[in-house]
Amino acid sequence: MVRLEDRKDSIDDPRSPGDLRPSWRRMAVAVAAASVLGGLAAAYPSSDPDAWFHLSLGRQMAETGGIPATESACAVSEGRPFANHEWLYDLGLWEAWDLAGPAGTTALRIVLAGLLTGLSAAFALRLGAGPGLAVVAVLLALPVVRPYLDLRPHVAGYALALVFVHLLWARGRPGIGRILALGLVAAVWANVHGSFPLAPILAGMRVLRPGTGESTRDRVAWGVAALAAAAATLANPWGPLLYATVAHHGMPVHRMATEWASWDFGASIARDACFLALTAGALAGFLARGRRGALDELALLGVFLVPVLGSEKFVPGLLVASAPILAAHLSRWRVLRSPVAIGAASAVLCAAVAVVPPGTSAAGGFSYVEQPREALAFARDAGLRGRVFHPFIAGGYVGFAGLPELQPFIDGRLYIHDADGVATYTKALQDYDGFRSLHARFGFVAVIVDRQDAGFGILGDGLSRDPAFRLAWLDDRFAMWLPSALRQDLPGFRILRAGTDPRYLFDLPDDDLARADEEVARVRASGRGEETGWLAGGLLGLRRAGLSWAPADALRPPIRRAGCVDAATDLGLLVSRRPDVPMFGYFHAVALACMGRCDEAQAAAEGARAFPDARDLAGRLAAGACSPEVLDRH
């Protein structure tokens, strides 16, 4: 292949390329620095929901001693033929968990991310980049790829891609050793990640690239290497059929997953800027004199850049081609190789990495924000056994934490569930009669609803009205219903509701207040019910004070002063946690006015003006409807 060091006119320096090559020590330091930076960038709590089904499938293989031929994890596809094209990664991920729990999986993620970035810097050096600019290019890519340095097999897949590219770009005709190495990498790749078809494509590109004076014998050797790589990808449990499994990922059903969406410009200025600089710089560099003939590198750039333009999930591929090639472009300019320029660029890019989500967080383990961990633990502790209907994004977690007692309905493996499985799931969300038909077929022992997802509105409303189900769990994010005939000994919620409008609490009869307090205490003890507890507790305090939610009734003199104090305390805590919800600010303003803290009530109502009742309340307060002496009079 044509490399930068082979083109003397590509560097504005009279010395030969060999004289310009940095020492191996500087190159080793650059590779090590890039690896450390990649590992640090990946040191954040994992939030990828697919990590859970990878763990679940790895555990299944470890326990059974084999690769399952049919689907058994999810109810919607149970019994279907299943070709797990990432089985080797799944098994390795489970072994890391089995060895050290979340710390083991975090260590694996950091190692894979460090390997990916280190290999990227090493490839930049192979293309002729200076050590400093090789690290700068990796830093430029990190804000772009950081959100995807999670517990996903694509990190390992792209690291294998870089190993494969290194072998292709090495000097000289491939001997038997390099041909075997290419085959070995391709074989491992085919069992780790679905990007493995790139192996024969890349090897074929090496055969078909523009001639550089190679002999017929050289071309034959490269042809043998390409055939060996292609044949090696068949060394998997399904042989050539695995290509069909990977091809299925191009079907429209996968577009329902957010990870398959195209680049979302505007979500992060720092990330957008780094992405544009990386991609535009890598492309524009080929216009420079001395780089126009590097068609092999241009083809490599296209192979890994085009998928990124179609789906953001492929952005780690920028470390395979865009970052190394950009570093090679920039290294032509001596001024950019100065320590001052490299240091300034590094400082700016480190700041960019720090502001990209998850920000400066430096921790490991898992983030459970989107997973019903506490609700599922309640179901398991209650001894429930059977199928669970749940949010789509939680399917992997339900499988890992629930199996074998609790079986998820569906998870993120769209290539196994296909369009009919997804349609079955979505129909249950859009039509309550459709859910009842699904329940008659599968007999769910629990139904988990995401209270923060508007897509669950129809299902949640239907369950709330259906006497065949009763609310058994409630926290800030999730609600869980059980069939009414199942485990009647478990305490349910008779007063509190799972809806988003809490104003029904103002209308509770006096006889229900004690029961409501018990249910609020249960929510607060759930482990994730603080906000719901503060809201319900605050409104119950206003109810005891004799107030109503309407602005005209919210400023009446309180009947019980203690209710005002309790409400102001709970609602104050809620607003401090969730200042973004105007309705909460309105109720807090009512509580402050109830206590006679009129100026604070006025400020709270003004801050919540996005809520219509808050605007009304602010006008009444401005007109003097609140008296600071209210506590003394009542």
C-alpha cells in the first residue's frame, strides 16, 4: 500500500522520510497515552440497556455449556431459531461479571476502549503521523465516540478491525504468518460482532488497490490472504448463514431503535464540532498535493465513514480510519507538530471530552435510571413466576435479573423478534383491547409501566380502570400491576394512582387519608420513590389544611396549620430536586402562601408561570390575597 513515508513530496522537509520518523520510544508513549485517554473516557456508569441481554445470554451459555440454537429468553420469540452472532463477546462479558461483578465488566470496558484508541494512534503512526498529532486525533474523536464506549460488542469489533487493518497496511508481501494472522483475526471477529463482513471487503480492497510496482507474485499472495480472510469468517457455529443474520440488521424494523438514527445535530455543540472537524478534515486532506494519490486510504475512509452518516451507532469506526488519516494529513505541516500547538489542541479537546455526556463522571458499574430494578426485586421477593410485560428498553434487564423465574416479553434483539414481534408489542401499547388479547395468550404475572414515557399512557389508563389488575408497586419512574387474582396477600395501592395528574388527592374523603399516608410511606420506602412521596405527601398536607388545587380555593385560610408546614417541607424538597416541572412549583407556592410566606409564594408562582394555574395564583398574590399574619390567626 502507498504510505506517507513512501511519498517524499508529501512532507515539506528536505530530509528523507526515514530521517523524519520519530523514535520507537516516542511512538510507544503516544500509543500508551492514547490507550489511557480511551480508558478514562470509558470510565462512566454503563447505561446501555443491551448490555443486560448480552450478560444474560453469556450466563446461559456458561450454565448450559453450549450455544442455544433457539430463542428461550423472551416470550414473544420463544422457540424461534437463534443465531447469536456475538456469542463470544457475550460469554466473555459474563465471565468478567462472574469474576468481579460490575467491577469486572467496567474493567473489560475500559480495556476494550483503551485497546481501540491505542490501536488507532498506532495506525496513525503507521500512516506517517507524528506521535503528538496521533494522540490529538484520538482526542478529537473521543467526544464523538465516547457515548458509545459502553458495554457493547462493537467496541471489540472495531478494535479487531484495527488489528486487521494493521496487518493489511504492514510493509511487504504477506507471508504464511501474516496470512494466518489475518485469518485468525477474521475468525475471532466473526464470533464477536456483526461488522465481520468488513474483513473480506478490506482484504479485497487490498488486492484491487492501484498498483505500486508490485509483482504478480505479490498480487497472488494478497489474493490468497483475501481468500483466507473470507474463508475464516465462516469459522462460526452457523457458517455462511451468519451473513444472513447480519444482513437482517439492514431491515426497516431496526430503525425503531434510537441507536440506528442518523447524527442528531444540535444535541451537543462540542460533539458536533469535533465530528465535523474530524470528518471534514479527513476528507479535505486528500486535496493537498502529495495526498491525492493515497486512494487506498481514501477507500478505507469511505468504508468506515459512510455507515456513520447513516447511523450514529457506527461512530466508533471513526477511530479506525478518520482519526488516523487526519493525523497523517496534519503531520505534513511542521508548525502543527510543535509541542505548543499539540499542547494547546490537547487542552481544548480534553475540555471537549469532559463536557460530552456523561460529563466528568468518573465511575464504573451500571446506571439503573431506566431499569425497573426495585420493582423487579419486589416481584422476585414476592415469589412471582411467569412472564412480564415491560418497557421495551428494560427487556434485557428483566431477562438478566429475572430469569429463570421471571421471563421478559421482548428485548432489544430486533433481528430475532423481527417486525411481527415488534408489532405485537406496540399494539399492546396503542390499544388496551390488544393488550388484553396478549395477556390472554401469554398470561402475564406482572405488567411494568414507565410513568415517564407518554407511550404508556393508554396502557396505564387501561390497567388503572381494569378490575382484573391491581396496582402493586409505585415509585418515581415505574408502576407495576398484578392480576387481581394473583397473590392477594401482597399489599396493593387503593388510594394512590400511577397517573401524572396528582390533583385527585385534594378530593380524598377524610376516611381515606390514613390509608393514603400508609401508601405514601410505602412509596418512600421503595428505594426510588422520593419524588412521588414528596408530591403526594405535600398535597395531602394541603388537603388536611383544607385547601384545594384551584387558585381561587388555594388561598383560603388553612384549617390545620400543621398541614401547611408539612406541605411546604415536602414540596420544597420536590422543587429543589425538580425545578423543571412548573406544576410542582405551583403547589409549592400554594404551600408557602398557606404558611403566610407571601413574598416567597409570589416568587415561586412567578417561577412556575408555564403552569396556567400558577399565572392565576401569581396575579392573586400580587393583588394582596396573601396575609403574612395567617399563622397567627389560624
